[in-house]
Amino acid sequence: MMSFLFVDTEPVWRGGQDQLLTLLRGLIPRGHRVHLICHPKTLLEERAREAGVTVHPISIRSELSLIAFIRMLVILASVRPQILAFNTPRPILLGNLASRFIKVRARIIFRRVNFPLRKNLITRLKYNWGIDCIVTVSESIREQLQLDGVDGSRIRTIYEGMDLSPFPKREFHPTHGRSELAVVGTVAHFSPEKGLRYLVEAASLIPDVHSRMRFMLVGDGECRTALENQVREHGLEDCFHFAGFQRRPAPYLSSFDYFVLPSLSEGLSSAILSAMAASLPVIATNVGGIPELIQHEENGLLVAPADAVALAQAIQRLGDHPEEAFDMGRRGRLKAERQFTLQRMILQVEDLCSSFLDRPAPVSGAAHA
């Protein structure tokens, strides 16, 4: 049994928080002691408590907050974890510093985004000072970190894992996609890097879109108003439905025929993993870690980012060939079963953390006196 203290201080719920919760849920039944520091009154706090995680709410507004540092020091002294793991960047420096006073066996960063690191002193300290390992969820992120100057020997790629049980396998209906309206769906945070404006533009380029397709957008975010205005400008109000943020999107995925994610940047999309688990053919952009999930013409179609014409053509292709689309979705489910299971992810995380516990324990300053 191992003891973990995870830290995620973001106030929002996005893919990174969903992936963290999946990991926490997988560790607890294995007998590990799991604690979480997170932003107070968030969905992550609520759902982590439901999963049996001991939660310590902290609001960290600054990377150099003295109050937050003292609170983290108190929690570390109380929990005494073997593994201190950071899921978001902001608390890394404070947590790392606090763990110099309350010893831990390993400090790990889970890096889930593909953005380049900032070129400043604080960022260099966060990712290089005293960090035992950076776990990336895709090879694309690992390569980006190395380009940013992080030592590759301290980086380990562990792909995300999915609980496949909420997603029953699909059966093919020969008439579907011909006599019925096809549902083209996405699940995403409505932020600029998700590229959803290109999905609206692509829909406007499909000649018979009103009689053939409906678009279901599950999520919310700063771009929602702009997207709704864009839909009205193109006269697509009857084609688009904004479902808002959904705590449990699995039933929506089950209602989709095709899943589309036109991201401009992506580490490894948990939404695409969910779509694969739901046996959906995926249309996505050839960016970041997406090609590590989607093999072109095998379990989906890849298009260039910011290319509405190519996106429209891909959507039309699946709409014109429902049998091909079904086969892509079936192969995506098989790939999820082979490579992206929750059990595989948990075992790899356990193996990694056990390797740190096998090292000699750090000697405290008092022992030198």
C-alpha cells in the first residue's frame, strides 16, 4: 500500500480534472491511501469525496502565496504522504518547497497539456528543481517538454485509461445515417484551443446539412456566446443544440453517431477516449497527442487544424458511408480495450511510484546533527 497526496488547484472542471478523478478512483480499490488538495467548492472536490478520497480544500491565487504555503505545510505534516503528485502547474513550487520541510519519497508532476513551457525562472524551477519524474499522457507532450529543456530521463509517458463499463458496445443499424438525421457531437470546454468555431463553419459548408444532420455541443466556456452568435449568423439554429456542461456526459455520447473535435492544440483528449469507448468514429485534427489515439482511416479521420473545408468533407464522408463509420467506431473501441484501460494505467502508475519507494529514504536534517 502506498500513500499519495495529489494537488490540483484549478477552479474549473476540464479533461485534466476528469483524468485525475479516474486515477484516484482506480487507486483507492487497490488499497492505497489517497488524499487530494483542490480548490474549494468545485466539482472535483465533490466527486472526489464521493469516491472516498480525503479532500483538503485550498484556494491558491498566487504561486508565491505565504498563506497557501503554510496550509500546504500543515497538510503535508498531517498526511505524511510517500508520493506528492501535482496535477496542475500553479501549486508545484509551493508544494515542492513545503516538502523540503516535511519529507516525501517522491515528487511527481502529471503533465496533461501540450502547451510550451514559459521561458522564465519560476517555470524552470518548477519543472527541474527536485522533481523526480514528470508523467506525460502522450509522447507529444514528452517531446514538447524536451524541446523546452526538460531532461528526458525524468519524463515517463503513461497513457490515460478509461473505465469502459459505462459504454456498451454498439450494434449496426443498416438504415441509420440514410433515413434518419445523423447526430454529430462533441464534448469539450468551449475555449479557443478547441477550435469549435471551425465545426460551425464546416456545418455551414455542407449543402444539405439541414435535412441530414444535427450537431450536439456538450460543454461550456468563454467561447459559448461567440459560438451561438456564429450559429445564428450562418442560419444554423435548427441544426445546433448547446447542451451545456454535463457532469456525466456518457448518455450524450451514446446518442451521437459521430464524434468531432477540431482542436488547435491537444495533449491527449479524454473526450476522444470516451468517444472511442462509446464505439464512435472520430473526426479530429492532426495535432498534439491526437494521432496517438486516432489512426487515420482506421478508427477515425484526421484533418488539418483550422481547416473547415477538410472538416466538412470528413463529416460528409462518414454521413455518406455509415457502414464505414460503424467499422471505424468498432475498431476504436477495440483499441481502447487493448491500450487505454484503467487497469493498465493504474498498474503503470503503481510500478513507477514503487520504483521511488525502493530507493533509500531521504535523510532529514536532524539525522545529520
